[in-house]
Amino acid sequence: HTLDGTMGLVLNKPLPLYLNDVLKDFKDVENIPIYKGGPLCTDTLFYLHTLKGIKDSLQIGKGFYLNGDFDAIRRYILEGNDITGKIRFFLGYSGWEHDQLCQEIEENTWLIGSTNIASLMDEKGSAELWKNVLGELGGKYQTWSRFPQIPTLN
């Protein structure tokens, strides 16, 4: 979030695509999922990680980073290090112009909640992330979290 605008990533929309499909360096590595980060710059790879010391990473929380030196990330993966809960990849991002997101929040377009980094980095739980975070808000939101994604299937 800067004076120019705000950037975010969708965390719970896996793509039918793996890092191994788009980068030849990773062809011999176990499938690494890619998520739809948003509708903007869908040809650009973004990554969240918890790896300290990655040059040029943007710290977005305590021990939580966006992007950084991709060569260092590549080496980390190719050395056989486990990335589970440590790195997640996204194509594209979501964006808002200066003050746009703040205005949308004031208009109650968005619900504000919190969760921990482990939940955000849990690929296995990403399908349930929205439901779980909404449920943590309690009250009517907990009820909403149990609605089916396709109401006609109720």
C-alpha cells in the first residue's frame, strides 16, 4: 500500500498450472502449484514467502515477504529444500488506485479480518481459507461461511 495505490493477492484460487509447467528450471522438481493472484499482470509471477535474507524482498509482515531475488528462490528450491508453508506462487495481482480500497472499506464493500501467516501459507487449506476466516468473524459471518458456493445446490 503506497500513495500510488494498493496491491493484493487472491490466496484461494489455484490454477490448473504448476511452476514446473512455466519454468523449465523446475522440470525435475515436485509439482509446485500456482494460484490466480488477480486479474492484473496475469503474465507476471509473484510469490509470498517466509524466507529471511532474500535480497530485495518486501517485508509485508513480521517474517512475511513479497517477491525478492528470484535466483535465490530458485536456488533454495533446486537445493531440495521443502517449500511447504514457506513459498507460494501467483500469476497476476489485484490492484486499487490511490484511496480506492480505503473508500471501498468505508462503504463496507470489504470485510476486515485477520489470520496468521501459517494459514495464509497453507496450500492444503487454501480452498477453505475464505470459509475459515469468514467464520472467525463470528455472528452472521459464521453463518455466511457455511453457505454453499452454489446456493442452488443447497
